[in-house]
Amino acid sequence: MDNKPQWAQEALEKICRKMPAAMEKARQCDFIPYTVSEGQWQPGPIDGICWWTNGFWPASMWQLYAATGEEAYLREARRAEEMLDAAFADFPHLHHDVGFMWRISTGFDYELTGNQTSWARTVFAANLLAGRFNPNGFIRAWNGECTGWAIIDCMMNLSILYWASEQTRDPRFRLIAQRHADTVIRHFIRDDGTAEHIVIFDPETGAVLDKPGGQGYAPGSVWSRGQGWALYGFAIAARHTGEARYLETSRRVADNFIAAVGEDWLPDCDFRQPKSPIIKDDCAGAIAACGMLELAELVDEEAGRKYRDAAEKLLRALAEQHVDWSEEYPALLTHCTGAYHNESDRHIAMTYGDYYFIEGVARLLGKPVCRW
């Protein structure tokens, strides 16, 4: 690829300089890293090994292995991958995020190494996700009383279903993914290209019951990370299926994101949040950037330049303003926010934000990357 950004090359080099210390700290833990406190890795707050982000640490290792060929990343990815086996035995705590957990850990292992055990793990996880499909046209998100709840995040989890159909030559997985994506177009994506976070359906009839605010500011607002999930998720759906409606939906969400993000290219947690306090979400910027790089490969040259330029601005803003490059801080991003109204969850490290930042930088540089 021509015109590789120099800042991105320097960012990748600095990531690789940080990683030995970050991996050493991870090896001292009996959990998979999620966030950072006082310079040390911390686990997810609930669900133990079933915490939904636990696939992102090994996924980061696989992306760095693909980009550099360094065996240390393979070894650390495999260590975390084997830890994830315990989650299969804790089935009651699993949920729709099994795609996040296994598509990008075991799935990437199989893609890069041909490991058949990893292939089987990934197909098993795909079957778990397919089992959450409600015939009214949506994949159930959470457990407990949430029998009719679906969330925009699941657009990214659909990747494991497309992969499973391609691997097993069984269209059931793809058809479930498409039924869910079509429901999202009808009930999540607004006319202005913004997305709901949560839609609650009647699980018996499929009728829409409510659209609560979720992790954004309020009902009807625009949770920026949800826009990233929609943007990238529909781009992935378009690549796997060739369906124009998915590409058009991804572009509408992307165009709205570009218009909303602001001159600093550091997304607010919610694009309709009050002016004060200023709450940013680095995860949203990194996810959206990866989605725009995916989009850039699916559209004409002029549109591709627009999305690639926006992705570079998002990633460069993170690299220059919101990454802690010191080895004492094992993560990368510093201003990730889980939910607008959770003050303890603001401006922290999150391994999935780091994952998308690594993926985005590698893609900008034209490095080999694992695809969702």
C-alpha cells in the first residue's frame, strides 16, 4: 500500500516496545486482562472467565503476530485461548458475546496456524450463538429476565455466524445472521443514520416494546460506541453476503459518525450528551476507524478515500492524545468509557479499545491482518 502514514509506523513500533512488559504482567495473573489499576492488569467486573471482553486480549496478540511474525505473541494468545476453555464449562454465564470471545481468539488462531482444535472451539461457539436466535428475527442478548432484549453490539458478533457458514457449508448460520441484521435495519437504525443501543421485543410475537437509553445518555440519544458497532458490523455483513442493503446501512451510520465526531476526532461517549462534563470514549473512535477501513475496501475510490481519511484522523487523534506509551502502563488507550452514567467506568483502559486500535494501525500500514 502506498503512502503509509509515518505516525502509524511509529505507533506500531511503540506498541511492540510496550508489549513485552504488558505480556509479562498478564502472565502473572490468573485472569485475562480487561482494564488497569495502579499500573496492573485487572479482570472484568463480573462473570469471571465468561466476561464478554475476554477474547480481545488474545485477539490483540494474534493481530500483532500477523503483523510481525513474533512467536511471543502466538504463545501469549494460546495461553489465553486455553484459559477460555473454562468458559464453555460455565455455560449459564455465556451470552450473545461468544462471537467477541471466540471468533477473534480461536478463530484467528485457526486462520493463522490451521489449528484444528481452535477450529472446533470456534464452531462450537457459533452454535451457542445460533441457539440464542428467536424465530421472530433477533438474537437474544443477555440472560435472566431479558428474554426479548437485543442490542446493537451483536452486529459484530454476527461475524462468527458468517464464518461458521463458510467453514461448514451450512447456510443456517448465515441465515440467522441475516435475519438479525434485517431486524436491526428495521428497528435499530433511525432515518438519520444513528442507532439505538437496546430494543426490547415481545419474545412471543416480535412486537417492539421499548427502546431504552442503555449505555448512552438517554433514550433517543446517540451512544457513540453503538454507532461504531453498527458501522463496522454492517460493513462485515456486506463483505460476507454481498448484500447492498448492508453496505448502504454501514455508509449511512459512517457518514453520521463523521459529521458528529467533532474537530478533535475524539468521540464523546454520546453524541447528544450535555456539554458538561466532557466524557470521551476512545473505544468508539477505534471501532469506528476499523469499520471505516473495512468500508473503504467495499466502495468506489472516491468514497474509499473519504472513509480511509476519516479512519486515519480517528486513529491518529488517539495515538497522539489518548495513548499512554510508557511501559509502566500495560494498556494503550486511557479514555475508554463503559457507560455514560457510570462514573467509575469513565476514562479507563479497556482491552477491546486497545484491540481495535492495534487492528486499525495495522490496516493503515497494509500489514497482514485477521479479518472478522
